[in-house]
Amino acid sequence: MLFYIAAFLVFMSVAVLPFFMMERSSFLRERSNGAYGVVSWVSANFLCSLPGLALISILSTACVVPLAGLNGFGTFFAALFCSLVAAEGFMCLVGARLLFACSVAVGRCCLLPRHQHT
């Protein structure tokens, strides 16, 4: 159950692509006008996304860990939070390099779990 919750939330990071693509045109316009640079925009975007990711992680952890009967609340929260941050960052990287339709397809293919046959 814990794996499926984490995998579902990480897979849903594909939802960041439409917002990233909407911001992309305004970022390119403002960057060409010299309003700000790439590092400042990426840093601000990263810092602004942290509270939302923390809220999603804490709510999911609060629902799942007691139901599973685990004692590792902080461990699951940290693992889920870090995986969501990494997945959202990866999707922003994919969105920056590819067009929207390609980004969704590549992002979903990269985030799909691989089944191993024994």
C-alpha cells in the first residue's frame, strides 16, 4: 500500500507540465527583457513549490502510515517528500527541453514503474 501511494503521487507529477508550459512563454519574454535570469527563476519556482509538496506529503503520510500500522511517520514523510521534489524537478526539466505533447509522453514513460518478471 505504501508503494502504491508513493508511486501514484510521483506519477501525478506529470500534472505540473501544463502550468510549466504556460509559464514558459512569459519566462522567455521576461528573460529576453532582462527582468531576471534562469537561476533566480528556477530558485523561486523551486522554493514556491516546496510548501505545496510538503502539504501533499504530510497529508498522505498522516492518512497512510497509521492505517498501515507503521511507526516510521517521519521516515515515510521524508521519503515521499524527497521523491515528489525529485519527480517535479524532473518533469520541469523534461518540459523545458521538449514540446508539451512530447513532454507528457516522455514524462509518463519515464515515471511508469517497471515490472520485473521472475
